[in-house]
Amino acid sequence: MKVPCPVCETRSLVPFQTIKDIPYYRCETCEATVMDSSCWLDERREREIYNLHDNHPEDEGYRQFLSKLTSPLLERLETGVRGLDFGCGPGPALAGMLREAGMDMVLYDPFFHPDTSVLEHQYDFVSCTEVVEHLHRPADTFRQLNRLMKPGGWLGVMTCFQTDDRRFASWHYRRDPTHVVFYREFTMAWLARRHGWHLEIPAKDVALFQKIQ
């Protein structure tokens, strides 16, 4: 029997590759690639790895990296609207960049900014950078993100799209043990159809979704 996909929740996962005793599956419905759940890290080990991240808001190279999302997102927003940086991490550089551009930003991260009261509101936009690849229950999170967006609002997602199956084993993104789900452009298109969002891919590894209703 096929295993349920954590992204689309259909029983469509089939064996894809096994790398150093870690099985990966490919979803025949949404084309996500998923690490076997038995190999996922526990919360304590995840936090230890996240604490090693060295992403400073003042780092010009990191700001340039984040601009792949902020630049096209800002083109679609009016100055002063309210946004949520979902999964902002310990050093919310992206939120800082958006504040500099005149946006009113709120932070949420289950490890570093765990105030769940901010999840009780809706926002003009939600940013989600280098987050979705970590999700153990992405279908639930994408439903949550949909609830957090106002009608007409935007969701900006940045994650490395998985493209070349032949290089999957050596891919740097796969080698991060906290990365458990890998998305393709097709997966993003599936998510847009599932939630009734309009999808734009303005840059490599960036998906912008607009909530139509």
C-alpha cells in the first residue's frame, strides 16, 4: 500500500532513492520528495542545528540572498501594510528588510519567537523563507498559512526547488538533516490549485501565491 504524502495527503508516495540508509519517496500526485519519517530528527536535535545557523541581518550577502523574495514581493505590496514573517528564525533578517521598506512586521517561529497569539490574526502578506523544507506536516501548515492571509493577500515562499533527480544524492540541500520535504515547481502549482491561489514564480526557488478569496 502506498504511503500518504505529507504535502497533498494522497496515498501516492512511492520509493524514490535510498541514500546512506535514508529512504526517500516521490509523490505521484504533487511530485514532492519526502524523507522517510523514521529518519526525521527530534525537536531537541533540530533546535541544536538551528542554533548553529549564522544568518545575521547585517550580512550583505545574506540580504542579497533574501532579496530574491523581498524584491518581487515588495513590488506587489502597498507601503505600510501588515505582514507576518512565519518561521523567522533567531535573527529575523527578512522582517528587518521589509520594515526598512515601510512594512509593519510581526514575527513567529516555534523555536525562537513562539508567541502563538500572532497566529490568531490575518495579514496582508506572509513571508516564509527557508521554512517549508523543514515541515513534518506541511499540509496542515499550508492550511494555516491560508487562514493567516487576508483575501487578496500574498504568501511568499522561498525554498530550493528540487529539479535534477540524478544529482539528488549529492545535492547540498538534501544533506541538511533538518530538510525533510523537497518541492518542485509542479508541487507549488499543485498547492496553488488546492487552495485556490494565484501562483507566480518571479525568480529561481521563489513562489508567490495570492489568495483570491
